[in-house]
Amino acid sequence: MTIDSCIQCGETPKYKCPTCRQPYCSVLCCKLHKEKPCAPPQHDVENDLPNSSTSNYEFPTEDTVPIEKLNLLEQSKDVKTCLENPHLRQILMELDKSPHPDELMKKYMQEPIFTEFVDACLNIVQNT
């Protein structure tokens, strides 16, 4: 059985256990797997390094931003200046809690402080 096969029967997996991330192929195999306790995978310290790339993402896409570029956001003076604004912080908290952030984004893109923040973030991740 390889890592690309069901942990119960060896068939091609379609799903992963939400706890241990092991692959399984069906409801039956999931039920069999759940009969024994499982644990989350061990944390991989290498994936947290600042020089990591998009290969550390579980499902990278062509739009995935490399981790080293995301790390640059915390060093940006423009981003920090925007985050000093309490109104922007409130907007970001609402977006974070929203079940439909895409709808709120449309609304907040009309707010100058929010667009300034978005522009500052995009300048960092697109131009460096």
C-alpha cells in the first residue's frame, strides 16, 4: 500500500480523514478507520521556515502566494500604517468572521482605507 492508496483497502483514495489526514476511498473505509483512535499528523517545523515556497501548501494553485512573500507583509511600513486605523481593523474583523466574505469585500472595496490596505498588500506580494 502506498501513500496514494486508501489506508483500509488500498484502493485509490477520494477523501482524507479530517483528524489524521490519512487517505480513504469510501464511507465504509472511513467507518473502519474511525473504529481506532487517530491523531493529527506531527507538526512539520520545516514548513514554517520563512524561505518556504508554495510547495508547502496542501493545495497550491497558480494564484498561491509564496510564504516568503507573505512574510514580507509584516515588515511593510505601509501595511502597518494602514493597520493603525481602528476602522480598518474593524472591517478586517468583520471579514474574518463573515460566512460570506466575498460579498463583504465588494462592499468594503468602496472604502478608501480598505482599498489603500489592499493596494499596500498587493504591492508587496506582486512586486517583490
